[in-house]
Amino acid sequence: MKSANVKELLSMTPKLQEVTVNGWVRTFRSNRFIALNDGSTINNIQCVVDFENLKDDILDQINTGAALRIKGTLVESKGKGQSVEILVNDIFVHGIADPETYPIQPKKHSLEFLREKAHLRIRTSTFSAIMRVRSALAFAVHQYFRQNDFFYFHAPIVTGSDAEGAGEMFRVTTLDDKNPPLNDEGEVDYKKDFFGKETNLTVSGQLEAETYAMALGKVYTFGPTFRAENSNTSRHLAEFWMIEPEMAFYDLDANMDLAEDFIKYVINYILEHCMEDLQFLEQRLLDEEKSKPQAERSEMALIEKLKFVCENNFKRVTYTEAIDILRNSKPNKKKKFKYTIDEWGADLQSEHERFLVEKHFKCPVILFDYPAKIKAFYMRLNEDGKTVRAMDILFPGIGEIVGGSQREERLDILKEKMAALGIDEAELWWYLDLRKFGTAVHSGFGLGFERLVQFATGMGNIRDVIPFPRTPQNAEF
Amino acid sequence: MKSANVKELLSMTPKLQEVTVNGWVRTFRSNRFIALNDGSTINNIQCVVDFENLKDDILDQINTGAALRIKGTLVESKGKGQSVEILVNDIFVHGIADPETYPIQPKKHSLEFLREKAHLRIRTSTFSAIMRVRSALAFAVHQYFRQNDFFYFHAPIVTGSDAEGAGEMFRVTTLDDKNPPLNDEGEVDYKKDFFGKETNLTVSGQLEAETYAMALGKVYTFGPTFRAENSNTSRHLAEFWMIEPEMAFYDLDANMDLAEDFIKYVINYILEHCMEDLQFLEQRLLDEEKSKPQAERSEMALIEKLKFVCENNFKRVTYTEAIDILRNSKPNKKKKFKYTIDEWGADLQSEHERFLVEKHFKCPVILFDYPAKIKAFYMRLNEDGKTVRAMDILFPGIGEIVGGSQREERLDILKEKMAALGIDEAELWWYLDLRKFGTAVHSGFGLGFERLVQFATGMGNIRDVIPFPRTPQNAEF
């Protein structure tokens, strides 16, 4: 008899059919009721055991975490909270879980405790819900772009170019670790390294994605990126997944339209496909916030917040307008900001972004047309000569979730920008080629996938939304 | 007026509607016919220019590779090969491409030449077709697993465990390259490195995927993996994308069923969605093979071969049966194999795999139940004590495309295997935990995505099916 998964069983009409299901024991109570879960859904199926028919040695093995194969009859449930249950005829124990040593017992564990057990935390309702939502979001990303005629582009992970300057990088090498070969100048001779040059882990696939956009029209990356920054915060990972669409013939307005439409699509997708997991996560967040003072609690419950994002236009505001708002804001005048906003040109800190999003506009905000000086070299200079066609999307509770721009498509201006910043043209000869041959208006953005998962699941620490987080001093598993 | 892409335009019914399209000039002939391509399809749209209405200085700028915005009237085409064309009213030149310096001229370029220009080769019909097929295959992967209740799992890329032994690894570090800190033993002090330990780029996400399968039931990875092997061949990359499904409660038979069903699904997907690109690639392969002797040409044309895979059962053969076939084969008896097959236990070389697939069975073959000694430590030992529940899928022209196994779920036997191979239990404490707590039969496989793209596109060199290949002495772009 073929086995069914728990999700399928829970949607069946009970007609006394014989069923087989495999899964892990979540709880076993009164020597009679096994709550079995197989990861297919947040819900367990209740398996009712007739004590008389169970051998004693099997009874001892039915503990939280044990893997079982259960055969039985699917019947209407008399209990609360489920429509069907299994009257058990036969139990096979795949593997036990000794209650003396198994760490994931049916009680409340702290997120910190579970982070140390990242290989087992996925067996909890919280983490299985997070990771199912994460998986659904990832699929929605691919589906959105496919439906909109984008091509998926795999950017290289190991890169020989270090010109983007998005952050500190990890070196990739096979040279002897203690005594690397040296060249005539007494420096490490990377010509003898695997790739014949110094190589690093990519911080962004954007520049390479531009090469593909300028031929395929619309492309996107979705892959790992890396930052060797010593940031031990709840918002930073050394290894994270990024989504970077890049579109030929898109100006900044089209870019903002796309980003907003994209985010709404993927959030809508999980509202349609992950409601049970989201309801669980919403309740988890409510419970967590009960211990906080009222002022620090979320204004909206999780699902309400997700719907709000889907149903409302993102507010589009120029950097210059934002500076005016901030300069005249109460916290600025009362010196409540750590960094007071005095004049145009200041870089915005997350306290300012949060004020704009959470206090002033109370909705997602797209800031655009930033000062050229605080943005990357490849962003298109406006006619005013001092701002660039950059945009950041700011989300409540998360801060910056998207950073993008129209790209500088004019060869002469791009070269000037690079020269001013000391970026070697020889390093980016291929990037300049795009401006020499068939250049055109084009745009793109980057979205940190884990930030999106945090927003979608209400998890406060980014280490809880990726299976095995990599952070300073931590690469376990 | 909103612009349409070329694919949309070519599917429209011409009704003298005004249209706008952006794209790049593929060819311009008779000062009258522009073949414009925007990457949305392999086909160009013909734009007919009335010479009298064109300013001379614009005419000079219309060369292969130039980026244009064209406005005009969509009419039925009088020419061959297209149903519609555009009578041009207006041309805007986004960017020129000087024919003296632009490398991608409308003539035959060798694949070797184009590899040096990996940022521009995507502007050719061949590479745009390959990368559209690659993108469609990637989407089909995600769609297949989603439809079959798998969850997408992002395996870590930077890993502190080096126990799998699948191949040589790249070190990831931020230590000083020339004078790394040393510990009391005089060795490099990795406690001072970014992650507080020695870290490498992953060779496989399997072991981590097992942790998720043992909670979510069915998961898959699809991400980059790395091998620091000095293999300068047409079959090896230092960085490649791998798909690794892992399923709780699946035995080897279920694993083989899944792998076969999966491959057929994704091949069928491109037959349904990429036929024009496949037809182009089929013709390219036919042209390429014209210069080869008859014996070296493919027996089937590309599309016929893809359909054959979808429509025929893969032949399942034990290693032991395969050894018998090989031992008694003509090339073995006539010493035509480089490595003669004398006895049971020999590792199969690609010459043997190709003989089985291309000469003996003439269809995809799944070999299973290999000698334990030539397979990895985590594969499940059979009752005979000498073979393991491993399986490899061999494809014509490609060789091994899938390698998988049922995993050893028994703690004691797994420990014995690790001890025999000198694998430190402390390194894999978390992997062993899976066997301590709720262990169960489980299985999985790995499929090299680029091998699949090679098979699907008929490309002989793996460097031509990934945007920016990484190989020994090469990490350009």
C-alpha cells in the first residue's frame, strides 16, 4: 500500500479507507494519542492507538522525535482541531529518539538554544513553518519572473573582479596556507593560484547580469552572495541569497514599478499558499510580543501587515523631500536621532528610514534620486549633476529591503565616475564594453532574500530565516 | 506608447497597429531591412525602413549590435520566414556599435573565440538559445519539485566540514595572505579567521539536506558547488550548479523512480516551451557534425534524442550485471578499452559507461548496487555486506548525469564505515545525530545542472552552457 503524506490525509474524506503514513512523533499522550508530523504541513495527524494491541516494547519507543510508519483506518475525528484521524492497526518504528538525550522536547525552547541545534530546529513547528514559507517565496520569485518573460541568469560566485566595492570580501584560494609562493616583489604570487589571479566570493551578480540584460532583455539572478563584514547583528549574514533583476530599456520609473509589483506578487503568493503556516507564525509573534511594552509591539498582526503591503501603493518620495521631512521632524529637533539630519547630502541611517516608514508615512516607501556622492559609481547621473537615479525600498520593521538604480549607460560619464573613485578601467573592461557596443537605458535592483523572509514570517533575527547561518565566528554544520 | 517585445509582436495579428519595440540590430541589409532582436525569442522582427525618410547620420549608426528603439506600423510580411514586419516611422539610436571594433559581427565565430568574449557571446543566436533553454530547465526544476510537495532548501556555500570527500576544495579566508597568524604549533591559526575555523566552499549540500529531509520529508537543493580539481576538460567546471533532492522514507527503488520521472519532466518542459530554440540548436549541431566522419556523428538529431529520453524507460542494471556485460564485450576482449575489465570490484571509467549506454543498451541506463569500496561512506550497505544501495544514471554523450543512493540510516554501521575511512565523528556530530534521533530509511541524488543543459542543447563543451565558466587559470568577468 502506497503511503500518503499528512497534508493529503488531512484533506481526505474519511471513508474507513486503509492508509499508511510515515512521520515523526510530535507528542504522545495518554498512551493513546500520537500526533504525527511529516513536514508536509504544520498540522499533525492524530493516530489513535488501542493500548491492548500494542506490544510493550513498542510502546516504550513511541517518544517525541521517533520516526514511525503507521497503518490504520481513516475515520472522522471525534476530537477537536482535526477532521480526520487514524485508528492504528500497525506501527513500525523506523528510529527511536531517547527522551533523555533528544534535545527537541515538546516544550518551549528559546530561539538562541535552537540556533545551536540548527540541524534539529527544523523539527519544531516554528522552523518548519518558516522554511516552508521560505520555499514558497523562492518559488514565487521564479514564477513571477518566468511569467514576465525574464530569464534566470546564474551569476558567477567566484569572481576575479573586486571593483564593485559593495563590501569586504572573502578570498578563495588553493595556495599553501602557511607558505604561499611569492613573486619578485615579495608579494603573494596569485599567478600560481588555482585561477591564476586573486579571486573572491561575489558580493553581487549585478555587473555580470547587466551583460546578459544587454542581450536577453530581461534577466534575474537568485543566488548566494557574501560579505566579510564583522557585523554581529540580527540583520547581517556573511552568506545570504540575493535576487537581482536587470532590465534593458527600463528607466527608474519602470524599475520602481517592477519592484513594487514583484514584492506584492510574492507576498500574495504566500497569502494564497501558506495561510496555515502564516497563522501559526502570527500567533507566535503575538505570544512573543506579549512580554514587550505596548509601544514596542507591532502595530499590525503579521497577516494584516502582509495584506497591507499588497493592497496599498508604496509611497514614492525623493531623497530631497525625505531630508526636508526628517529635518523638520520632532526627533530631529529634539535631538532624539543618534545622527541629527542637518543638511542635504547626509546618508540616511536606519533610524531615519524607520522614522519615515513607521512614523511618518506608515507604509512602504520608495526613496529615489539620491546624492551621487553616497551611491555607487554605476548609477545614472541626473541632469542636475548631483543626484543619481537610485532608489531604495524601505519596509516597516526591516528597513531597506530593495536597493536599485537606473545604470549609467553613457561611456564617457561612467569613465569619469570610475576615474574619480580610482576604479581601474582594466578591471572592468568588459563592463565598459557594454557602453561601447549597443548601449541603452537599463535598470535593476537587488533584494536580500532573507530580509524578505524575515518580513514575511515576522522573525526578528535574520539567523532564524536561513537554514545554516554564516556569521562571524560561526560556520558550524 | 508602451513597447512590446519581439516575441509578443511576432504572435500578433497585423492590423496596421502602431507599435514600439526596443532591441539590437542583428543584420541590416540593402539599407532597408533591419533584423531586430531583443532576446525574448530566437527570432528577429524585420523592420522595413524607407530610405528617403532616414537621415544620413542615423543610417550610418545602424550596424550590427546597435541598440534601437523603433516605432512603426505592424503589417503582414511579404518576405519569407516571418508573418509580420514593421514599417518604420521613427528610429531612435540608444547606442551604436562600431563595425570596426565590435567583435560580434554577422559571420561564423568559433566557440573558442566566443569563450574569450563571454560578456558578448550571449548576443549570438547560439548562446541566447542555450541560455533561454538553461533558464527554462531551471524553472522546470523548481516547478517539478513544488508540484511534488518538495521544499527548496538553501544549503550553505561556506562550510566548516570537509568530511564528505567528494573532491578537492577551495579555502575561504580573510586572514592576511602573506603572513597569516600562527598558533603554538606553528600552523595557521584558523581560530583567528573570519569564521573561527578553517572553511571551504561546499562540494555538495547533501549532508545538510539530509537534516532537512528528516523533518520536512522531501527537500531539494539547487545551488552552486565547487571542485578545486585541476581538470582542464570539456566536462569539468570548478564552479557548477547542482540539484540535490533528499527524501525521507524513500528507498533506492523510489529514488530511481523519482530521478527518472524528474528528468523526463524537465526535458518535456523544454520540448513544450523551447521548441524554436531547440530547432536552432539541432541545426547547429547538424552543421557542426557535417565535418565529422559518419561514425562520430550523433545517431539521433537533438529533438529526436530528447523525445527518446522522455518516451522510453531507463534500463535498470546492477553493477554486477554490467561487469558481466563489459567483461564479455568485444572491446574488452580485443583490449580496446584503456582499462580492461577483469574482475568484479573495478571502478567503471567513462569509456565503459559510454559502451553500456551508447553501444549495448542504446538508452539511458541506471546502474545500481555498486561495490561498497568504490562508493561514499554514507551509502547504505546491502545485506550481502559488500555492495551499497548506490545508483548512477548514465546518458548517451554525457556519461554520468545523476549519482545517488539510499543513505545509511543505521548509526552503528555508519560509525563503522566512518572509522574505517578515518572520518572524525566529531566533525560530523550533527550528521550522526540524524541516526540517533528518529532515523529512517531515506535517499537522494545529485544532478549536475550543466550536464543536463549540455544534454538538452547538444553542446559538447560544458564551458558553453554556463554564463561565465570558472576553470583552472580562468576566472575572468
